[in-house]
Amino acid sequence: MVDGITSDGKMGKSILRIWFPLMVFAIFMTMVIGRDELYSRFLSNFSGVGRVIFEYGSQMGVWFSGAFLAQRFISVFVWDGVVAGISGRTVPRLPKDFTGILLFGIAFMGVLATVFDQSITGIWATSGVFGIVLGIALRNIILDVFIGLSMHIEQSFRIGDWVMVHQNRRETHIVGQVIEINWRTTRLKTTEKNMVVVPNSRMGEAILTNYMRPKPYFRIDLEFVLDYSVSPNRAVRLLLGAVKSLVDDSRIIDDPEPEVRLDEALGHGQKYEVRFFILPTGVSPKESRHIVNRRVIEHLARAGITPAMEKEIIYIEKSTSERSKVSSSFSVRGFLHSNSLFSILQKEEVDHLEGYFIKRECKAGETLFRQGNKGSSMYLLVEGLLSAEIQYDKGIGENFREQIEPSEHFGEECVLGPNSRYATVTAVTDCLVLELAADQVMEVARKNGSFLSMLNQETSLSRFKTLEGKRKLIQSSQEKFSKEGFKKPLSSSIQTFFTDLFPSVPSIKK
């Protein structure tokens, strides 16, 4: 029924686009066919000049209104109907305009031949000479026109496609969505909502990247150089964790997955290539580079690492030595200052806890602990990316997930008592984790009231997140039930009731 309504609506719009040129053509045809009767009834007082104007005007009107009607008919039923239906895309203006020019050209020749009794051969000879002169004067415009026609024939890109027009410098590349292809120019709408008009001759000469073919995403590559003191495994762990932490932001996609590769060894460090994919409809390449660069720098800073840079030789030796002290030997003491919970501890308390932290390396996909298991320790994420998932009862809705990023702590619910784990924590990338036993945490908490108070707040917050997530899922399920599934379950319940009450009575058919 909906399809029928839609088809009727399209047919109605098509008729509305046709009726005006059809009416104009019908008027001129009536004037030509019934001109004798029009002369006798209405135009008897017309002078000779008036009759000539009427005679020539009506005949010219038939030709040009017929061309107008034919152009509109082809545009509505051929270009916007058959061709658009087969291709699934809107037909550009260029073939429509070309069809109109061709039809009006035929009408013009017909007027000259039939109305003014001119020779078509002479007209073609004269127009040929005129065309040569006009072609020399308008060669750039003509070049744009013909390249526009060739682009339409080749179909290297279509309206709606996201493309990149490569320039001499990478930073000047134009990325946008094709919104119009006309006779002289191609119009692109960038992700910054700007309109870029590119001449067709420039589009024909430039190197183009169509991001919608074969898949609607494109790749971004970034390069980072890290000091040799940072092991390749650690570098990959840090960089990949930073990029994957942006996947849930709906701007960096996870299929294909981001990846990090050791590209080459340089004099001042090892170069790593970070590769990820984006949807051009969600974020521009320039913005995506900014987002990923910022996140990578944040993750490196938390780990006490700065990207390596080429400097003067004397300065390199000094900075490399200093950087090696930070990077090669991980400092628990320094890391605790970046954590919101442990940063309030006194120096002697940090000194006491430093020797009790256990370093654990987790591979991607490894589960650190599961929801409901008993625990007697808490954790801090040093490097990489973790995912915490809270599983609810069946029928409530989807599970609740959130990311755990470097310098964040988790599992504190098992410190203040024999509580069960609130969530299942899994490594998204390779991770470095610090584990601290509950006994050691409580030993410090008994002496530091501020630390104990914050620990209670963090535990309450974790419990609140669990309950709040469950409440939202239940509310969402109830709203969905009330909007979509109320009538049908009610009728089904009534039917089931009567079927159970009278087993011999057949079920009510819908």
C-alpha cells in the first residue's frame, strides 16, 4: 500500500511538471490549426502587420513549445524515471541541458526552414564559419563543456560521491561531496560546509580519489617517531590503544581495524605508521588527523614519552640520555601522580605502596576478570586500552560498555569488602596493568582519611553506574514496549486467554 502511494505521488509530480508545457503547446497548435476561423471571428479587424505577426508567431510557437514539451517529457520520464531508477542515483544537469539544447537547436532549424523558407545547407555553411570563430574565442569554456561530457560518460564519480582532488601539496587537497555537475564546473561541498567550485577542465586533469568506491570509507596514515629506548611492543601498544580509544566516537571506524606498523629506523628514532579509516560523512581527513594526533600525544605523555625529534648533535646526546631514563625504566611513583585517586597520597605513602604493585601484561582479547567473580585487588591501566562490560539480566536490553584509558583505576569495589566484580574487563589492545592487593590499599586508607573518603566515593560511583545503566535500559525497554508492542501483545494475550479457556474453540485468526 505504501509503495502504491509512493508511486502515485511520483506520478502526480511528473504530471505537474508536464502539464504547463503541454498546455502551451496545445494553445499554439490550436492557433495554427484553427487560424482561418480565428481570423473570421476574432481577428477580422487586424491589419496586415498584425496578421503577419500572428502567422509567424503561432508557427514559431509550435516549434519552440514542442521542443520545450519534448525536453520536459524526456527529463521527467527518461532521465528522472528510467535512468535514475536503473542507476539508483540522481541524473546530473549536464545530460538534461544537452538534450534541451539539441531539441531547441532542431526547433530553430525547423523555424528557419519552414517559417522563413531558408536553406538549411546555407545555414550550416554560415554557422560553420561562425562556429570556428566562436570556438577560438571561447576555447576554455568549450574545453570545460566537453570534459564535463566525458566525465559523465566515464562515470568516475557521481553526484553524492565523496572525492579528493589532489593538489601539488598534501595540505591543499580538496575533499568534498559532489553535489552538482554542470556545463562548466563541478561543485563540491566540504565537511566544513564550504562550497568549492572546480572547473571541469581542472577536474579532468587532476588526480582524483573516489572514497565511495568500492567501499564508502578511506584511509588515513600518520607517522610518529619514538626514541630507540621505547621497545617496538610498547610503542605498538601505546599507539594502537590511543587510536582504538576513538572508535566509539563514531568518527574512527573499527572495520577495517586500525593498525600500527614499524616503518623504518631513522637516525634519531624508530618511525611508526598509524593507519586508520574514517567515514567522510562523519569527519574530514584534516579533523581526523587532529583528533588522532591529540589522543596519541595524550597517551604518550601519560607514559612519560615524547616523540623523538631531530636536533643538534650536542642536544641529541643530552636529550637522549635524559629520555632513556624515563622511557627505559617505568616509574610507578611518577605514574601514580597522574591518577585521580593515588595523587592525593603523601610521599611516604607512595614509597610504601610502590613495592607492592604487580606489573601485568595483557594481550589483546585477554579477559582480566569477569563480572560476578570474587576479587581482592584493584588495578591501574598504564598503557593500552581496556573495555568494561556490565551484563544485565535477560530481557532488560543491551549490555553496558565503557572504555578504560591509561591512568584510570578500576576494580576498587573489591577493596572495601568481599564484593563481586561489577563488570567484565577485557583488553582491547595489548596492555600494561598495575595490580595492588586490597590489604595494602586498606593499610594506607586507615592512616589517610582523605584517601579512604575518595575510595568510598569511587566505589559508590561504580555501583551507581551499574544501577543507572540498568535503570536506563529498563526504561528504554518499557518505552519501546509502550510505543511498538502494546497493541499486538494485548490482542495476543486476549486470544491466548480464550483459547486456554475454551480449548475446543479454534484460535482467532488475525
